[in-house]
Amino acid sequence: LNIEWKPEDGGELLLYPPIPLGADPLETAGGAIGRVAPMGNRLLLFYADVRVPHEVLPAYADRLAITLWYYDSSEVQRATGRA
């Protein structure tokens, strides 16, 4: 979506190592292991939960993105308390 993106536009996605179950996120925090630029003609798919900690850096130009969340039946049951 961002055909004219330039590095100075910012808005990159940072990916971090997974946090082990039961670990304190503040004690296990480490540096980013991946940095993905919001360039045109790029599709990025990943688990946007505790399996893939992530953040989006500030953007200094318009940054277009489409987000789609997929929930399987067990995730819906957990989220609605009907497990």
C-alpha cells in the first residue's frame, strides 16, 4: 500500500523473540530480531499475540495498513468465556 515509502518515513514493524510461558516480559525483554519496512507490494502475515511480540515505530508520513484478525473456534470460546 505504501508504494512511495522511504526509510525516513518510519513506520517499520519490529518483531521480538517470543516470551516463554510464565516468564515476566520485563525480565525477558530483548532486542528486536526483525525489522520490516511498510513498502509497497509487501504482505506480512504473523501471529499477533504472545507468540510474536511486536511494535510499530512512529511514522513521519502517511502509512497505510490493512489488519485482519482470524479467530478459530477455540480462540472465540476463550475470548467469550464459553470454554
